[in-house]
Amino acid sequence: MKRSFIRQILESIDNETISFAGGLPDENLFPIEDLGKASQKVFKNKKHFQYTISNGITPLREKIANFYNDEGFKTEPSNILITTGSQQALFIIAKYFQNKEILIEKPSYLGAVNIFRMNNLSMTPITLDYDGINIEEFNTVYPSMKLAYLIPDFQNPKGSLYSETKRDEIIKTVLEHKGYIIEDAPYSELYFEQKAKSISSDIPNNSFHLGSFSKTLSPSLRIGWVRANEEIISALIQIKETIDLHSCGISQYILDEYLNDKTKYKKHLELLRYEYKNKMENFVTTLKAELPQFEFEKPKGGMFVYGKLQGVDTKALVYEALKKKVVYVPGAEFYLGDEVCDEIRFNYTHSTKDEVKVGLQRLRNIL
Amino acid sequence: MKRSFIRQILESIDNETISFAGGLPDENLFPIEDLGKASQKVFKNKKHFQYTISNGITPLREKIANFYNDEGFKTEPSNILITTGSQQALFIIAKYFQNKEILIEKPSYLGAVNIFRMNNLSMTPITLDYDGINIEEFNTVYPSMKLAYLIPDFQNPKGSLYSETKRDEIIKTVLEHKGYIIEDAPYSELYFEQKAKSISSDIPNNSFHLGSFSKTLSPSLRIGWVRANEEIISALIQIKETIDLHSCGISQYILDEYLNDKTKYKKHLELLRYEYKNKMENFVTTLKAELPQFEFEKPKGGMFVYGKLQGVDTKALVYEALKKKVVYVPGAEFYLGDEVCDEIRFNYTHSTKDEVKVGLQRLRNIL
């Protein structure tokens, strides 16, 4: 198994290195004061320190269900399983489908690839364009496996956003073949224009919709979830219970308390979108100035700019970059094979304006 | 897979029911004030809300390593992997050994049995007596599998404590056959007489020693760990990273902050032992008065009284008990097969003196 390059980097880089590698939110935007206030209430009740139920505390599942209901996607708390980040939701789903075949995007999220490998799922990668997966290829491959893992909104690593047409095509194919999609949606709230309608909302019984508070509130709390039909959720709860009994209760109570004020959360999301859009614009402008040869498409949301340095082996280059105290994730990390790849994923949410300039200049100097 | 009866019960019983079922600590003994103070410091630093490393934050791993060092069991932070309760540590180890054979105690912890099943480990149960596993049987079975799962201190469900002689025999056999033991030790600090020396400390490279804050501080924080040799820990980290990236960061920082005052934690453990010993004495006295036919051995620590009601099908009885608003875990839950079993596990740490009396009377009335 490929160890996550990103997490290896997280463990080894020094303070001098400017990192565009991790999918890290901006710490300055964590609502730590409001979360702190919420925690003070939580810590007054001894019951919050006890074991709780495996599917997650009921009031938080109600609130998550209502995120969906507010968008017209009918959801009950019994459709929700709370997990340790959406990463764990994906692990549990992969365990549920172990030894099966699965269609994935190419490139795809490395954390998902490792999960599928570990659960012995045989993966078939399908070309991903900036407007979503290649539909002809999708329609050819899907019928034989009836299971696909997609990140339709601001994909990791590519930043791509599926077009409405492609979403509709996928819905049609899934229903025709009575299969499933796993729709991973950690970045869906980080849109710069408008929120896309989830594919899952049109196929509520044939989908796993994964959400997370890691990109919107705080990754450290480790709370994500999966929305699926009730029968499947029951099966997933058994797996969840076996793995770790339940996710951190304190985190769940804190989030529940924080989310009692809906306006506060809404305003926080608006701020996040505003700030991340600015960060993206700055990154893209600097990128064009410092690395004009980098070919990419401007993202419409999320946390990443993805593109290529024609003809450059970006994995070989990253070790040079590390010596010059700058780091990114080479595209090769997001493909199954070991082929040479000239692509790069940059994260733009974590670094400051100065770091972006200096980091990209350091990179320019080794090209 | 058997769904955990205990967790099903947790989800379904009403407020009127007196439960001796769950392995629940006494909420009144959670040090919520001190944990609250620790959390206030933690919530002031935005860095605590960011992603962290998969093996767990370094200062907490240092403190856990020092628990071992203080007892003469040489341990580095690199020997520790922090997990979501020790339940998850066990899941990760089982994943590491998947498809192998494993020796287990009979009866054994149902959560472990489910983990082994899920990872396709073939289990051979060996008779467990109140002074530990049957050594003749152990020595016959172990050489062919070289892997055993044991709970030497105040076992769940049996409450048994391994004798020193039995510990020595196991150490000899493990070393002779160059195998491993998984030593699950969530109750080790809850001794009423003196702390037993872990088996692992004599075979540091051939053991997985599992610890947890769930029984000593709070289960809701979901922090446990495994101590093993460094090479194995590296392999386990990859599995951990794939499952959920890392365990709740906020919980780790709170525990780390709380544990900065060593005396406070030491005093808390002393209080816990004192209170649980009293609870045990009261439970045992009431048990003898209300159910004199119940055959058991008085526990020397931990959370459970285990014994038998000669000739009574305790699984059939539990449904009657539920109607009368009292519940326990029938012994059958801790065996692999579906045979009729006349044993019962009572938890004595969670209920009050009054509840113990009323609950056991309700039980007496249906016998």
C-alpha cells in the first residue's frame, strides 16, 4: 500500500518549509471562540462523558438530517451514521462492499484508494475532466460493477465540478442498473458561485452521501457522516460499532451545541467562502505570474488548484522542492500506477499571501 | 455477526429499567471539573483544531510511554499508537493479522470476538478459570497459532485475574514459539489490592499491550492506545491512517493537558479504586442476600461480577427480566456458539446502592 505522501509530509517537514501539500483548512478561520463557548456548556454535564450510541447522538443526527431537508433532500436521523471524519464513513462503506469492483475517478483521492485496497475492492479508474467524469467511459464500465466512488464538488485533487448534464447522465445510469454511488462531498459547502445539487438527492436509495465538519469547522473534532437508506445504515452501524464503538462523544456534543445557533453557522460558512475565494484568486494570480507555464483551470470552490507542468516529472521535482523549503503533492500520488506524471496539486487555503509568493518563487527557481 | 447485546440494550432500554448490563463507569466519578479546566486551555489555541499526525500527538504519547516507564517497562513514544478507544486498537491489530488463527479466552469479550470475525481470524477458545486461562490447554493450542488474545486483569466478562504462575507459563510459551500475545488491559488500573505486572512487560517485542482512558477518565473522549515494538507500530499506523486519518485531536489535547498534573491523576485513580471497591462489596453483599443460589467469585478489581445460576437459561430469562425493568448480560453472549448457558455478567460500577437492591430483587422475583 502507498503510504499517504501528504501525511508523511505532515510528519516530516520543518517550520521553514512552505507547504501547498496538505488539504488543510486555514486555522485562522476556525470559530474557536464559539466552539469554546459551546464546549463550556458541554463540559458541565457529566452525561456527556459517558459512552453513547454507535450511530451518533440523536440531536446531532437530527441537525445533519435537516441540512438535507433544508435543500429538499428528504432525510431522517435514521438515515445518518456519524463517523470519525468522512474518511471513516468511506472505510465502513468499503468494508460493506469488500471484494467487489468499483469505478473511481482518475485521478482520485489517495485516502479513498488506500481504503479500497485495504478492503480488497478492485478499482477501475475513469478519466476525470474539469467538468466531471467522462460519461461515455462511465456508461461502459458502470453496468458491470454497479458501484462508483465520485467527488462531484471541487474534487480532490482536481478541483473539478460536475456539470448538471453529467450529473443527470449518472443518475440515469445508476437507476437503470440498480446500482450505487458513493458521493464524497467534504468540499460542497466551499463553493464560490452557488451550491451544486447533490447527485444523491435524486437517487436517495441508491447513494451514500458523505459529509464532514472537517473542512467547514475543524478537522480535529473528527466528525463526519454518511447519509444512506435506512436498511444500509443499519448494516453500517454494526461495522462502525465493531471498529470503535462510537466516535468521540465530546466532539459530537460540542458540534450539536454550536449548531443550535443556525445563523452563526450560516455566517461562518459565508465568511469561509469569501476568504477562500480571495485566497484562490490570489493563488491563481501569483501562479500565473510566477509559473506561467503551469496549465490549469481556475477552481469554482474547494481547496485545490490542479494542473500540469508539461513534460516535468513532478514527483522527482518534489524532492528538489523540499530542499528549497517548498512542497506540493505530485499528481502521481492520485493515480493507481507508477507512471511518470507532470501534474501537481496545490492547496491554497492554508498559506498566507506572502507564503504563496515566496513558495511559488522557490518553485520557479528550481524549474 | 452477533450484534452486541449490550449496545442494543443501551439503545433500547427506558429510564425505568435498572441496568447491570453495560460496562459503564460511574458518571459521578468523571473528573468533569478538571477536564473542563483542561479544555478551556485547549480551546484557546487554534492549532488544536487542525489535522494532526496519525499516530497521535507527541506529548500524549510521551505521557503514555511514561506510564510504562514508571513501572519499569521500557517504552518510547514511538512504541505507542493512539486510537479511538482500545476497541479500535484491537480492530487495527486484527486487520494486521487478518485471516490468521487466534487463541481466545472462553468466555471472552464480545467486542473482540466481533472484531476477529470481521477480519476473518479463526478463533480457538480456551477455558478461562478465575485465576486465568487453563495452561495445559493454552500450551497445546498456542504453538500452532502463535497468537493469543488475553485480558489478564479483571477480565470482561469473568472478572478473573491471572495468577503470577500462569503469567510466567504464558511468557515461557510465547518466547519458545516466537509468537505474540494481545494483552487487553482496560481494567488494569481498577485493582482493589495491588497492580498486577503486565505479561507484556516481560515480552516487549512479542506483545501488543492495549490501554484506555475510557474506564479511568471518560469513555466519551474515545482515547485508547496500543504499545508494541516500533516496527509493528509503523505497520499499524498505516492501517490507522487509512481508517480515519487520526483520532479526535481535541480529546488528545484535553487529556494531555489534564495529565500535566500527575498527582491529580494519581489521586483520581485512588478515588476510583476506593469507590468501585465499595460498590463491589455492596453488590456482592446484596447478591448473596437476594440471590443466594448465584455461584460466583468475588472480584479483585474491574467492573464485573460473573457467575452462574445453575440450570437456568439466562438468555431466555433476560427477556423476562426486561419486562420487570431489570437487565444484565447473559453469559451466552460471551461464547462463540449458541449453546444454552446459565451464566450472568453483572456490572456493579454504574448503579447506585438503591438500584442494586431493587434491581436484584426484581430479578429474584422472576426466578
